[in-house]
Amino acid sequence: MTFQVESQYIVISNAAEVIAIRRIAKEMAQDIGFDEREREEISLVVSELASNIIKYAQRGVITLTPVCSEQREGLMIEAEDDGKGFNEYTAMQDGVSTSGTLGMGLGAVNRLMDEFDILAREDRTGTRIVCKRWLHDNSNHGQQCPFEFGVFSRPKPNETANGDSFIIKNIRGATLVGVIDGVGHGELANHAANAARQYVERHCESPLLDIFRGVDRACSSTRGVVMALAVFDWTQSTFCFASVGNIEVKVFNDNREKSKFIVRRGIVGKHAPQPMITENKWQHGDMLALHSDGISTHWHWHDFSYYASHPAQVIAEQIYNVTQKDHDDATIVIVK
Ligand SMILES: [Mn+2]
């Protein structure tokens, strides 16, 4: 089918306009065929993006467009502001926003949407966020994701571009989690990491080996990246893992560090070797940490086990605070 519905946009500068765009998003999502929970998530995303505009730029525009591509239907949300843009240093954290108030965070927006891009406006006077949510014919069969995620990512101090990236994405009863580190730091590392993340997001349902092969192609004209990906099956109590290059991976339970993983050396984008795909057991109480080399590998879970019952976000931030190195971009993802 093709949509006859056109884009709708609202200039956002006050709370009433946030409520208005939220209502339009819900109606549009219903017309497209999203279920109630999905409509709620879409409306949360729209509301977060609109509130961000008011907080950081006072004024901007949210545009909603029904989209159709490769037999998929979905909704595209664009948020554009003419302010200075927000500081990515903290904006990607869940639950923390740069103005210091407790927001949902762009990390959550990233997770709730199937595609997510932050672009600086050409004239560098503002920020443009483009995200899409696709209608899945059997979206997760009504199952709830049994995992909890925490993530912290920031560029090297005094850099504006983050050369690290991460991905947390639910796909039909499984969750794909990954950390990507573009070689070096700064703009060029950011460019490489974004190319890799975009490829992974668009092919997240492909086998891990194919994703690595595709990222190697997608990053061939960049500096390249190191990358680790894990796919958690919601019902099987297992996860598949694959990694090329030095992304640290640890799995622990109580005071024990569990598995050792096989990690191939190399740079994805520079004819990296194929990663070894391993299938690993996931038991009750297990936790997984993935982090880039902006975080020291010399840490032990027993130094943080006090936080075991805390939210994954708190654990990610605690480990970051203690182990971060200030000469590189730093990213950590926790799954529990
Ligand atoms: Mn690094």
C-alpha cells in the first residue's frame, strides 16, 4: 500500500506545542498501524525531542512523516533546532540531560527507534535529529524484553565528536547489543563509527557474520573500527558473541568473572578477518559489560559488586567513573 498522508510539522517553542505534536504523533502512529505500546513509545520519543528543543534552543520544528520503503511502513520523526545543539557528552546517557534535569535521554530515543541519526546542520547553527520507527509485522509477539541495559558514552575530553558508538536494538524476541570504536578519535573516528553503526542498525536482523562482512565494506573508505556485537535471545538463555579488535568483554555473576571470549585482531573496514561466533550460556544473575579502550581493562567485578542490585545504568556509570582514561573516547554498555 502507499500512503496518501502527508507530513505534518509544528513549530515548537512552548509546552502546549509539545502536547500538540505528541497528539499528532499518536494519531499518525495509529493510522499507520502501530499497537498501543508502540504508539506510547513513539509519543515518548516525540515528546523527548520536542522538550529538548525548548531546553537547548528555545525554538525548533518537529516534522512527522509516514514512510514506506522496501515493503516496510513506518514513521519518520525529524527534530530540527536553530540553537547551539546539545552536548553529546551527556546527551546520549539515559536519564541525564545537559540542562541537569532528569530526562529520558537520547540513549532511550535511540533504543526505541529503529533508525537514529544526529546531524549537525550544514551551517553548524543547530542540530537535526532524524529517526524512524518501522512497523514490524510480528513485533516481538507481545513478549517483554527480559534484559536491562545501561550505557555511557562520551568523546575524548575537549573533542566534540565522539569516535565511539553503541547499539542496543530489539528485534523479534532478541536484542542486539554492540560497542563500536572508530580508529583514533575526533571527526574521522566519528565518521567511521557512524558508518558502522548505521550499517548494523539497517541490517540488525542479518546473521552476525554477514553484519561484520557488511561493516567491513561500509567502512572501507573510513579509518575503520573495532567492534563487538552480542545477540541475546529472550527465551533461549543464550547469547551469541562476535568481536574484532580491542573491545573489552566481561561476563560476571556474583563475584566471579565467567567466560573468556575469542577476539580476532584486526580493523573492520580494512579487510578484517572473520570473527569467531560463539554461543554462550546466559544464567540468572549474569551481567555483561562491553567497553571501548577509553575505559581501562584492569577492573574487577568484585570492586563493583556492591552495585549488583542497582540499575544497569548506575553500574555503567560507576565503572566508567572509576576506570575511564582521559586520552580517548569512552563507551560502556551493561546488560543484566
Ligand atoms: Mn578508542
